[in-house]
Amino acid sequence: MRLWGEAVSSKFMMKKSTLHLCRTGMLAAVALVLSVLENMIPDLPFVLPGMKLGLSNIAVMFALEMCPLLSALALVAVKAFFALVTRGATAFLMSLAGGLLSALGMYLLIHCKKPVFGALGIGIFGAFAHNMGQLLAAFLLVSDAVYVYLPLLSALSVVTGSLTGLVFCVVMPPLSRVPMFEGTALE
């Protein structure tokens, strides 16, 4: 009887890991499509060259909510590799540094024992952490002169983070009812 129970448990774990892999693949595809669409938007004259809205971070926020942390970090890696292929090594390093800091920070906020931040606050913090990670990478790649951008990046984090947080609030409820995304990774 014990052997049968182990087989059922093993089959359940395999199904669960397959489900996480499918979720991660779907979210990676969404992140890449959002990244491509975002790259089609021309740079605005009043922001820094190359600065984007961060729409693909919505997929990372969704992964942090619905999947294990490793899935969200895999999305960060896929997005960074996409930046490497499409925009070069500097974009890869900037994307990876910002994405890792952002994902880890948002994970801590989402899974803290007493959640006090809504999706809007998490989006703003994620944008700020992403910008700080990119600023750190730029500091290592270029010089310490990049810190002059800190006030502007902080202010723009509120704008871009609010946008991603609001879109996440609108998109999360209907998507969480899709059979593939029902339930959470922490069940």
C-alpha cells in the first residue's frame, strides 16, 4: 500500500512541475511579446534614451504571484538573454541586474507575513528596484557619474511602476481563472 501512495505522490509532483514549466513558458512568451511591443514605442524626448515602460515586468509580477520564485527568476534570465540577442551585451547586463533586483524585492513584498503593499506599491517598488539595479550596472560599466540620474529615475519609477501595477490589477483576476493559472504555487 505504501508503494502505491509513493507512486501517486510522485505522479502528482511530476504533474505539478510540468504545470510550473508550462506556466513559466507561457509567461516567458508574454514577456517577450510585451518587450517587442515596448521596443516599438519611440523614445520620448523628456526621458532618458533607451528607457522603457517595463511592461514585460507584468509577466514577472504574475510569475511571482502564481509560480515559484525560480520561475520568476527564469523569466528575468529569458528577458535578459532576449536583450543580449536584440540589443547587445550592455543591454543584457542592465536587464539582468535590474530584473534580478526587482524580482527579488517584489518577491519579498508579495510574500511578507503582513502584506501592506498592494499591486500598485509592488509595481512602484519593482520599477524603482529595477532602475537601481540598472544604475548599479551602469556604474560598474561606465562611471560613478551615472548617479546624477538617480532623482529622475526615482520619479519615473513612480510613473512606470504605477502603470505596471495598475495593468497587473486589471489583468490578474481574469487570468487567474484560466485553468492553467488556477491556484497558486504555494498551495
